[in-house]
Amino acid sequence: MKFQAGKRRKAIEYEKALVQYWKDNKTFEKSIEQRPADNAYVFYDGPPFISGVPHHGTLLSSIVKDAVPRYQTMKGKRVERVWGWDAHGLPAERYTEKKLGIHSRKEVLEYGLEKYINATRENMLETSSAWEEVIDRVGRWVDFKGAYKTMDKNYMESIWWAFKTLYEKGKIYEGEKVLMYCTLDGTPLSKAEVTMDSGAYQDVTDPSVYVKFPVYLANPRVEDGYNNPPDAFLLAWTTTPWTLPANTALAVNPGMDYVEVLYMGEKLIMAKELVEKVMTDEKHQPLSYKLGRGFKGSELVGLTYQPLLGIDRGENAHKVWAADYVSNEDGTGIVHLAPAYGEEDFELAKQNGIPAVHVIDQNGFYTESDWKGQNVWEANKPIAKDLHERGVVWKIDYIRHSYPHCHRCGTRLMYRAHPSWFVNIADQRELMLEKNEPINWFPEHVKHGRFEKNIEQAPDWNISRDRFWATAMPVWKSPTGKVKVVGSYAELKELSGVELDDYHRPWIDEVVFDLDGETYTRIDKVMDSWFEAGSMPFAQFHYPFENVEKLEKNFPGDFIVEYIGQVRAWFYYMHAMSIALFGTNSFKNVIVTGNVAGNDGRKMSKSYGNYTDPNELMDKFSADSLRFLLLSSPLLNGEDFALQDKEVGDVARKLPRLGDLTEEGVESFIGIFFRSGDPDEQIQVFQELQDLFPMGGK
């Protein structure tokens, strides 16, 4: 077969005509139907957030998701490609709230939950058309009509089954831990979703304060309410003055050396090795002081100090405790503990019965103290200054550091003790590491680098959210605290007699049932959307309620691809879910791409104006040129790449173009290249195209 060159046409003409040709002739469908089901190559498509918009980053992954399955199709494999939508969670909710002019969880409840859920569903259904147009434009073959959505009734039922299965295996438990918490959205988040992108951490300037805690060395606790002058002050350092109203303890390292420092008539106690660093003025110039008695930290353990703000937090509060994690690398060697707002503080408090006091509500406002009613972040610096004026704070420094922010709304996160539900990662960590070994990672360094390190360091997975638009947690409780976990809609109907058209909130919240003489009501939490995304290998098939054999033949998947941020997100959660449920890895081969940056090297952003709309770029230079550039760029080695319009244009000038072929030649090319499974015929096509359109030896 010989191809004939024809009259040159613009890329926008022949590429769109080619897409239409594929649709009219059902070329994609035939490429699947003509290949046997027992010779399948299984591809999992990670679902993008339906509320997002297509951009160069999502186009990159779509291009790879098209190139690899096409190659496997050419080798005679049957490669089914079904689109998926991540339609739940904070991205969807924030999208709706922006349209409604709502700015917080509190305002959602004031607006009305039923109206809010209906509006969110409608928003999720109206955004898919824009995606389909761009995916068609870039030349990707994928089944949009059969797309699964995490908000689908069947998908959510599979999530219920997974939750109950893990609960009955003892892999899901209810507990209270200190978690990253967004006060605007009113919900905890998981570390992995916050750390998946570096943009969630922002540099902020905070006051770091040195706080004087009065201590009575001779008489640890006097009955007249600490009216006697203190013998000394324990000098504690903290970068979170907002936690000081919740102080209930101090911690020292029992094996570390401490010393009394005499300054301006007061006796300050701190770690010996930190004295020179601490004893400077606010311009970091050395102060004049004298050293007093030295001793080990163990001598301080058990002492009682005067409550910081005069509020006695009860038995076992306001004491000094031993903690090996206290170091002399910075601060004073004495750590202020507010157990409700610190991970290590909370664990120490649980071990020793130290009170954990909440002074801030779920929306981020103080419920007591002199700052009652104020927002925690607005009050942070004023608290430091106010306590300094009172003489409680000895000195204020300011530090510039990286601090986590909500990856969806941009609000600064706080660490907060919060009742949640968790998947026990600790007990399956070794198996997760073991089952990572057979996975083929590209680039290879990710395997024992970022992915392995993430597994090694991952805490138990917080899977509950105090939100609205997501799969409802299938947990019902009685007044005495008994728990009933439901694993299917049929089981719920058997218990309650109720069958719903929609199992979202608020309708599912109204379903109650009686069991063993008690009335059970559903807890008002919903599932983490990553639990849903990580369940896609089986939930897309409504497993185990149907398609059991299909899952068995399609699991583990042969291939997945996403950008580097998903190593800590979708890749990790899918692996965690698969190990927990099935004891094995859920994918065999994975490509990790880098990040596509704007033309100035910064993250692509409309506000920066540092990139050209992908549709405009493809219409000008051709989708083939964009595909070729991205596929041949460092992105496919997991490295970042700044997309320059000029480089797409350079490729367009060199790339062989179907637009230069006659109509007959185009049809011949399509017929062999995309529908034939004969490698010899396809090689012949490449050779003839190379002769017709030489590319400088490529």
C-alpha cells in the first residue's frame, strides 16, 4: 500500500474531521470488539474531579492514557477504556459554594442541606461536556457514555460493602487523634491529601514566644491558690501562641541538662545547651545574666506550676512530665503541652491521663478565655502581644516557616483532636511494602523512593469527614453506643423497611431502625473521597453485587498513570484499599509524570497568565504537535517541564501531518494503524510515512 500526498490542510480541519470519522465509523469500539476478551490489557483510569477544568496537566495524563492503550491495541490486546468521575468531596462542595456565595460549613447548614445537595448534584452533571470536547480534541479514545461516577448509587453501595468488610476484619476502628483540620470547611483532612502537592504548604510569619510558667520548688502546691511568689519560672518556647489558653502540662527530657538562669531578679529554668541562644534581646544581642544551679531534667518531673491564665484544669493538670522527644536543638528544652492541639502532646496525655482541653470550636472560634468569639488565626499574634504586655510571655521572636493550608479552600489548617474513623495502616504496612515489590514503576526510583517512604511513614488513615456531599458512612449507633455497620441497601431495607432512590444526605440521615430493643440512628459523617477513588477497581463494576467474574479477570490492573502528586494520593490509597480487602497490589505497571509548569517556570495559573489555553494551542499548532512534545519531554521521566508555545510550534513544522495525505491515504492509514492487530502491516505504515514525511532521522 502506498500513500499519496495531497493538498495541505490546517490541523484544526483534519484533526476534527478525523475525530468525527472515528465516531461515525465507531473505530474505537471496533478496536475493542475485534479483539478477544481473553487477551485483555487492563487499564485503570484515575477519575479527575468533575468540578475541575481540563488543563495541560490533565491533558498530559490523558495523552499517556491514550498512547499506551493504543500501543497495546496494535499488539492485538483488548483494551477497554472507561472514563471515571470523582464527583464527591470538598472539590465538588467548594465549587457549589462558590456558585451559591457560601463561604463555610456553618453557612451550608443555614442555607439548607437538601437544597445544597441538590445544587451540588446538578453542578456535577453539567460540567462533563467541556471535558469530552477537549479529550476528543487531543485525540484520546475513551468511553464517556459508560463513565462511572463516585456519586452513582451503585458505586456508593460498593463503598458500603468495602467499609463493612474492613470493619468486620477489624481493619476499621473509631478513635480520637490529632488531625489536620480545616476550620472553614469544618472537617479533618488526611496527611496524604494535604501533602500530595507542595502548594498546600505556604510560607507564613508567626510569633514564637518564650512563656514563663511560675513553679514552686520548695512547696509544689499551696492551699491559698498560689498567692505566694513563685520560686522560679519554667521557660517554655512555642511557635503556636494560639494554643496557650489550652495549656495543661509541660514536658522536659529527663536525661537532659537544665540550669537556673538569673536575670533581672528572676530565676529562669531552661536547657543548659540553649542558654546562649535564648538569652538575647529582640535584636538578637546577648543579655547580661548569671548561671545558677544545674541539674538533670528528671529533677523537674513531677513539679506543679501555676496555671498559665489562672484557670485550673483539674486533677493531673499543670504538672511537668518526662518526654524523650524534647530536644535541645531549638527552643528552651521545655515544651508547653496543649494536648487537644498537638500530635505528640495528645499521645503523651493519653498515656498519663493529662486533661485535653478544647478552647476553640469546630469553626475556629474561641469558646472561652479573653479571646472568646475571636477567630484562632486572627487572634494568634494579638495573644502573643497581650501576654507579653502582662509579663507572662518573656520574649517574642518571629519565624518564617512552611505551614499547611487546606488544599481546596486555602484556609490555614490547625492540628486538632477530633473523633474520627480510621483504617489501620500500621497492621498492614509490611504487606503493603512487600506487595510494592512486583510493581513495575517508571521512573524506577519512585518505587523505593517516594512511594515506599510514604508507606513507611503513613499514619492510620482518617476516612471520615464532617461534611455533606459524599458516600454516607454506613454506621448506625444506639443511645448506649452500640454500633451497627450496614453493607448493602438490601441489608438496610431488611433492618428499616426503607428503600431510597438517593442514599446521600440528608435522606439517608432520616433512616432509623430498632434492634435489640434500641433505636439506631446514623452518625452524621461521610466518607473520604480518596476511599472512594481508591475503590475504583471494584466499585466501577458494582462489585460484589454484580460483575464478580469480570473483576476477577480485570484485577490487578495492567497499567495506570498520573502525575507525581498522586504517588501520595490515588496510587497510595488504591494500594492501601487493595491490600486491606484482597491482600495484593491493585496495579502492575505505573508511569509517574512530572508537573507541567507555565512558560515562566511557575505553576500554571490564570492569575499568572503564564500559559496558553490548550484548545487555542492545539487549534494553532495541532493536537499531534502537543502530544508529540509532551510525550518526548522530561515529563515522562517524572521531571517537571515548562511548556513553551514556541516548542509546540517547532514540533508542528517537523511533524508528519495526516493533513498532507489524500482522503484515500488517510482512510488507509486509519484502517491499518488503528483497526489492524497485525504488527507487520503497522510497521509498513510507519515506513511509508517515514519515506513520505522524513523527520530528520527520527
